[in-house]
Amino acid sequence: MSGWITLDCHGAPHCRHENGFAELGGLFYLFGGRRVQPVDIFDPATKTWTHGAPPPLEIHHFQPVIVGQEIWLLGTMTGAFPRETPLETVFIYTPATDSWSEGPTIPEDRRRGASGCALHADGWIYVVGGIVDGHHSGTQAWFDRIHPETGEWQVLPDAPNKRDHAPCAIVGDNLYVFGGRETGWHNGTDYEALFHATIGDVDVWNFMRCEWSVHPAPLPIQTAAGGAGVIRDRIHYVGGEAGRMEAFAEMQIFDAASGAWSLGPGLNRARHGTNCCVYDGKLWIAAGSGARGGEPELTSIECIEVEGA
């Protein structure tokens, strides 16, 4: 596997972190994050950034999901640190019309942000973990699913671990939840200590047996708020933040077949608070923050070609 390449681009995206990053139809969409800012649109064929419509309010701390020709945002928060508020509804961005809309209402007792989200082949979006009161308190082990066509919401069995700022990914018959932390363990008593509350366990939901387990191989380097992408049944977890001031550059790779973790090439620029895209046999990451918390916000985009993809 070759190393990461930082691209020289025409134009630039807005500085942002705790944002979404998603690919649809061969274009990449960078949106949300702290403050209300336009969508930044990247064309990998021309390495050009253009801009789209801003969301109707500040949205951050989410893992976007592609549903048909739309990008769905669940487990999303708004507002300022440390008492951010979960959104009451799903938010949807439609690239074809460069427009934002509200989707189904989220049940009041299941609203949270910084959740892991993934679309399964069964047509349901699965939502796991999250925190109900910003960075103050209320990290959850909740596990739910919503059907995009009907808006039906179903509560499922709790995951083994409470966690937030953690992505999830589906490989075969399993959903894997990895990284993240229990931000709310301190209940508002120590906002510095929350960065140290990372989680090593990998929680696994088996869709066939409808049950949770904890994988015997924990995450080697515990971080929260990294980006993730699946290529050839391997989960690539990139970057993140933890107790130290610097963000992480490591790429940790989980092989679902062997059940083992390994390290791949590190990022050129350490970062957290953003997502990964998978496109054209490559893993892509953009924006985010270069240090624990929110500063400095980044505008660079990197990609790496994955062997055998």
C-alpha cells in the first residue's frame, strides 16, 4: 500500500471540524461542522472545489449515510460546546437540487448526537451510541434503526459499551462499532478529562443472530472522532483524538476475515472530527481539526490507494 497523497486543488473548502464528508455520484460533499457554512463540493476528476447551499442551522457531530440520491444525517447535534442539543428530526441534503430538508421525526427519548450510523442491505439505517447532552453528560449504549421509506423507528438491544464520537461500519453480516469515548462519564465535572475516556472494545452486532458481542481484538490505538471507510471487507479507521493535544495520524485496519488489526500508512496531516469517503479504489479524508478539540481547523484533502481495491 502506497502512502497518503495531499492534493493540490483548484479552490478550497471552508475550515471546519465535527463535519460530514460523503461521496455521491462521483463528487464529494463536505458539510456541517461548527458554525453555519456552505456545502463544499469536490470533483476528484478535476481536483476542484465549488460550493453549495448552507444548512438551515448549525449541524455537527454525525456520520452521514447515503440513501439513494440523498445524504441523511442522524445522531446529529446543534449549538455550542459544551451543552450541544440533539436535533429533533433527520436532516437530508439532496445534491441534485442543492437543497436541505427535514426528514422523519426522531423519538424524543432516543435523540442524541455523535452517534455511529450505517445503512444495511436490508434497507434500514442503524444508529448506535451517542450522547444526549452535548459534551456534558448522558453517553448512551442505545441501538436503533429507522426505515427511510416509512420513517418507522425501532428500538433494538443496547450495545455492550456506552460510547460517543465513534463511527460504525458494516461488513457482511456484522456491524462493528469501534473507537469513541464515554464523554459523559464526568457529568459536567471535568471537560479536560473527557478526552481520556476512550474505549478499546470493538462491539459487534450480528444481523443473523440479532445479538451483540465484544470482539476479542480491541482497537490497538484508542482514539475518538476518527474517520472510517470499508474497502474489500477491511475497515480503515483513520486519525482521531484522545488525551494528548495533537490529533492522531494513524490508520488502523481491521480485517473482518482474520479478525485482526494492523497499521497502515499514517496521514500526512493528523486530524479528527471528519469522515472518510471510499471512491475509485481509494480512501479519502478532508477537513477536520489538527489537535484535540477544535483548533486548528483544516482545509486539506488526502487520499490513499488501497491495494486490491
